[in-house]
Amino acid sequence: MPENARDECCCPEFNPAPWDEQEVTWEARLFVKDRVRCLFHIPLNFAAVMTRNMAKIQAAEALPEDDVLVLADDNSLWGADVYLGVGKDVPDSEMTTLSGTFLTKVFEGPYAQMRAWMQEMTGYVTSRGKAAKRVLSYYTTCPKCAKKYGKSYTREG
């Protein structure tokens, strides 16, 4: 890998251990909500949506103190809702909260494996005696940083 590619990373390296097969409870966790266009579940404008929202979040000084969560609810062949965790309201953005108990599982590999991961996640939830209302994906790094670190993690919850 060229040395300049190492220097261009913008995402912190993800440590999967604290997130794999965990139970997390949130009460009114604050997010900016937006929508990504998809073609048969393949995101078309993900980078543009993230760039636009991160600019608003940074301008509002609303970055959370802990992990920046980028969750995706792949709820249609033609689009997905995305949720960006924030520390406070962001002007000119759709704000929402998520509450509940979430089971997490970490997967590593290419996006093409997403269908298998969703099925495995549903099985994992069932094995814990629970029923999944929906499955959200957490993309831990951008594609450029995934190449730098040599891992492409996705966390399901």
C-alpha cells in the first residue's frame, strides 16, 4: 500500500471485541436521520449523504463524546434510512431518537456477504430467546480506512 494512503485515514481503527455478541440498551439515544438511495439494496449516494450530514454535525459541534455511530436500516430495495449518532440537536437536520435493547454481532468481509450476515444475525437473536424487530447495520469505517486497516467490519444489531 502506498505510504500516502496510510496518511489519508479519517476513521479510528475499530476494535470488534467490545461489540461482538453484546447486549446494549439505549434510552432516547440521539441521531440525525437521513435517507440513502439504493438500487437493489446497493447504496448509490452513501458518500454524499455522509459528507453532507457530517458537515452539518461538525458545524453544530454535535459530534458525540464516544463512538460515532453510523447505522443503516436497509428497509427497501430502493433506499435505506441512515442514522448518525450525535451529542445534541443539529440545525436543518431530521432528528430522531432510538430506544431499546439491541443485540450486537460483528462481521468482517465484503458487502456482498450482507444477506448471509442478516440471516446469521436473525439466527443469533433467536438463539438468545428474542425476536428481531429490525436489523440495523453499523459501518465502522469508510471504504478508504477499511483498505488501510485491512479489515471491513460491519456490526449488526
